[in-house]
Amino acid sequence: MSRESEPLLRALNRMRSVILDPDQLVKAVASGKQRGTTPKWRRAELRYVDLKAGRHLQITTYDATQAFTANHPVGDSSSLDDLLDEPFANWNVTTATEQTQIQAKTPTTALVSTTELAAPVEVGRGHDQAKERLLPESDPVFRVLGLSDKDGKLKPSRQAKYRQVEEFLRQLDAALTDAMKSGKVRRPTAEEPLRIIDLGAGNGYLTFAAQRYLTEVRELPVVVTGVDVKEQSREHNSKIAAELAKEFGYSKAEFVAGTIDGVQLAEKPDVVLALHACDTATDDALARAVEWEAPLVLAAPCCHHDIAAQLRKAPTPAPYSMLTRHGILRERFADTLTDALRASLLRLAGYRVEVVQFVESQHTPRNTMLRAIRTGSPVKGGSVKKEYDELVAEWGVRPKLGELLADR
């Protein structure tokens, strides 16, 4: 990989020639903004498509909420030139044999890096494309995290993890857009950035991907804090954060070692993440989110041992014995019951809750996510409280989250 500084205008002109070559270009992406500027679009994507009228340069531009697609005949460079005039911070251009990244360091200078691809890329010209990746596998963050190699190609052994990261970003993107549109999550500024805390951060894959996507693609000022009980995780993630700061020129990630119920924050978070915190650690995370009155919560539970153990000891109410007679069915029912009770408790705590599929089951069995947006004050009574009380009494269980919220 070559990496050198050169005049921005010269780098863009050379890139322009590549983009205007319909046989050479695979894809080009513009994103980010130069310091002190605001491009008309937050992102632009360019590729050639074969239509009935012949080959066209397809340009898709994105504003804060939606995408706009237009097709331009080969040779018509006016729309491309308009994009080149926009003060984007980054251009990524992929051809069949190499990938070039242009980073505008100043209004007149750029850092240009070119990587030869390990194998030629097959160029697709179909008008209907597969689902666009929010962070492509070639994004430098995945190289630093060890998911892709130095050429930006995803490692075969990391396919499942990349899929998990990508699907998580889609859930985060949709939930955050919804919460910001409804005014439940404030519009962040440089002085008051969006504060995200990841409870049970582990090796930080999702933490760093969230920071990269929201900062680079969504162009939101973001500060993330990762919490994990293991000191080893804190040391590992702090090292990755330093490497990413060196790569991208900023660092807005902090990692601490400690328990979920013991972590103290100087500022309340806007977004709480709890992704695969094991068993009742998910309940600890949800209880802290309620305590902080976090506007947005995303939790992907992992392991539901607590309720499963209680079901083994409690008599099964009639006529549901078939649900608990077999161990595998009892465990699956425990999963469902646990998350249904968690969703009800969050509703009682003043949240609008959705239970959605996180990752398709063929990629991971941990594929349920609770998305919760705070809409008001805790509910003291009503039908939700009545249904919750009846369900708990019927099955003879004591949800950990219920006990934690009662204590608070």
C-alpha cells in the first residue's frame, strides 16, 4: 500500500478520470466533511449500471433522512463535477484491481493511499443491487479490528462477526433516526456530542463500529464509553482506540474496567448499548439505563439461565406442561418469557419497546434485540402492569430486572 501527500485538486482530477471510465470503475464513495464546511450531501455513491438505454453513471446521494438516485449517460460529467466541488473529507474509489482513498487534510492538500487488491473484483452492472453495506468490509476500521486483512478483504473466519456488526449498525441507525425525528434524542453538537455507553463491551467490535459509522457516515459528534468487568478488555480496547486515533486523527472512545451496576458517569448517556451481556448482566444494564433515563436503549440478550432455572423448580401451570416437559423447549420458552417480561418492565418504566430480530439465526443463536425509546414517566398501573403481575404469578418466577427496578 502506497501512502503520500499531494495537492487535493490534482488527486481529485486523477480520480475524476477513473470515475469517468465506465470499464474501470467498480464503485466510488464520498463521505465526511472538511473542517469548517458542510457539504450539500452527507454521502454520495457512484457506480455504472446497464439500462435499456445503455450504460449510465448512477449517482446516489444521501441527506439526513433519505436517498436520491439519478442515472447519467456515459460522458455526461456535470453531476460528477458538482460532487467534486463539494467539500467532502473522504473519497474511496474501487476499480477492478485497486482501491484508492483520498483524505482531505486541508482545503488544498490530501493524503492519498492506494492498495492493490489481492484478486480482481468482479464488476456488477445490474440496476438492482444487493443491500448496501453501511460500513463495507474494506473500511479501515475492520483492518484495525482484525476482521479484514491489509488489503481490505474480509477474513473467512470473521464473516459471522462482520455480519453481526453490519446488522447491529442497521438497528442502531434505524432506532437513532426514529428517536431523533421524534425529538426523544437530542441533536448532538460539537459542544454537546452524542454520548453512548456500551455496557459489557467485550472486545469492542460493536463499540468501535458504532463510533466509526456515526462519526464518519452519519457525521454526528459522538463520544463512546465502553465498560467491561475485565481489565484485559479495557487494555485491549484502549490500545485499539489509540491505533484508530492514529489512523483517523481523532479519538472519542474511552474504556473502563468495572461492573455494570458500579460504573459512574460524569454525564448521563443518550444511548445505552448492552449487546450479549450474559444472563442477568442484561438486566443490570437495562436497570442502569432506566436509572439514567437514557433516551435510547438497544439490548441483545445472551443466555437466559436465571428464568430457565426458576422454571425447572416451579410447578408448570395448566395446561402448559408440554412447554416445559422437554429441556430444549423449556430453554427456548425461558428465552421468550424472559425477554417478554423485560419488554413489559421497560414499558412500565416509560419506554416504547420493540422486540426485533437482530441477526438471522443461521449466523448466531443470539438473535433477539430489544429497542426501547423513552417516551414518558414510569407507569404505575393499567393493563400492562396487570398483565405483568398475572404472568409472573402464573409461572412463579421473579425476574431479575423487576427486582432491580423495585430496589431503585
